[in-house]
Amino acid sequence: MRELKEKKFLFILVFALPVAAALILLVYYFTIAKQRTATSADFSSRSTTQSSIEKKNELISFTIASGMDYSDWSKQDFPYVEPLKVDNYPDLTEEEKGYFETHKVMLTRGRLACQNPRKIMDAMGLKKGDIVAEVGCGTGFFTFQLAKRVGKSGKVYALDTNSMAIKYVKVQKDRIRREMGVNFENIEFIQNETTDLLLPPGSIDIAFLCDIHLIARPSGPPEYYAAKEDRNPLKDKKLVYKIIKDENRELMENIRQTLKPGGKLVIIDENTEGPLKSNNLLSPGEVRKYLEEFGFEFLESPDVIAKQHFFLIMRKK
């Protein structure tokens, strides 16, 4: 009997235990392998997403936070054009190089998601043959999209008070011609005055203003920007409203004069009621109010851009 027990013990020791250990190791191995595969896939997915987000700029995260769909950011009338690389243009002055570098953030893929040009142009009813004044063209984020939409029978006046902005878009236009074989002959550049578009009366269908900021904040002095803070006497909302309205009077009167009868004024700017901090001091409703006082009627505020900006479409009465 004792001998039988010893044999069973030896059997368990020699065979059963190693088999059980092997089974445990196999289960452990496959469990860990599965976890590693899942982790690897998750890491790969997150890495790809992170890389994509970095490529499209951090504005993508703002878009997601605002509930916008960024999956169709690339579906534009004209293909996305990368910012200029200053090293490719040795004839630029140091000041121009500085401007080109600091303003390339305005040409990110992320902005295509937050301010999708195709959706914006659809919402404002832009069509072939239209004549548009882009007031404050900046680095041309919208310029080529507008020009593509209105076609050869239409026209885009790319206006800016800054000569370096005009230079940037001209260089970009030439680059597009050389590298993409597209010559936008329907774009005319104008370095205009702050309050004067330098265009004939009744000559445009749409005045398009995006992120020129003076619409909803005073032009200066700098302490105006702190008007929301207790220490600043300009926290007086009525005073701030009056200052901004008075500063924009000449510009709005000129825009109204330049528009054809029934022409549209389209404004996109920072939203004080949005999810992100804004340097603007007037809400979209307050901007709408003073525009109505200048002879424009409200048409709509399309919900097609991220919430950190407002989108107003007004019409000349």
C-alpha cells in the first residue's frame, strides 16, 4: 500500500505537475499575448491618431470638443495647399520671412475642420459668376477656395491692409501655378485702407470677412482687451459696444455701398459664447445688432463651423 502511494506521488511529481505547469504557462502566454496585441493595436491606433492630429494641428481637438465632424476636412473645392517654406524664397526680406513663419498657423489642416471652406461657401450660397470681396485675405486660407467656386466668370478681390499678407498670397498663387498648373486669373489683389475697400459702388455680390477681429473688439489701445476684467473701467458693456460700433461705422458704410442691391455680408469671428477663451468683447448677438443698425438685415447663422467661432450672414437692405 505504501509502495502504491509512493508511485502515485512520483507520477504526480514527474508527469502531472509539469503538465499542469505547462498548461498554466500556455494560458498565461496566450492571455499576455492577447493583451499585448490589443495594447499594440491600441498604441498603434493612438499613435496614428496622435500623428494625424499633430499633422492637422491642435485645432482638430478643438473641433472634436465642439462636436464637429473632421472626417471630411479634405473634401474641398480646391486641394489643400501647404504653407510656404521661407527657405525656398531667398529674396524675401527678414520682415517678410518673420510674417510668413508666424502666420503659417493660419493654413493648417485643422483649420479646414474648424472652418470648412466648402461648408461655409455652401451655406452662404456662393456660386459661379459671383464677385466676392475677401476683406482681410491674410495668408489666403479662403482665397483659392473662393476663386475656385466662383470660376472664371466670377472674381475674388483679395484685400488686406498688410502688404506682407498680399505678398504671401501672391507668392502662394505663383507656387500653385508652377507646381499644380492652376492659374487663378480671377483673383485681384488690393492693399486697401482700414475703412475703404477701394472698390466701385454696387460692384460685389458678397463681402466676406473672416477673423479680422475688429468686428467684435476695439482696435486699441491695448487696455481695451481687458475690458472684461474688474480693474478696467471699460468693463462698461454699453461703452465697449459704442466704441466698437463707432470704429466700424465707416467700414460698414463702405461695405454696404460696395455691395449690389441684396448683396450679402458674411462674417466669421471668435465667439465669446464658445468653448474657448476669446479676445473679442461683443457677442454674436451684439455684432448682429449693430450691423442691423447700419442697414443690414439678418439672414441666418449656419451651424457648420466649430463653436469657437460665430457665423453671420447679413443682407443689404
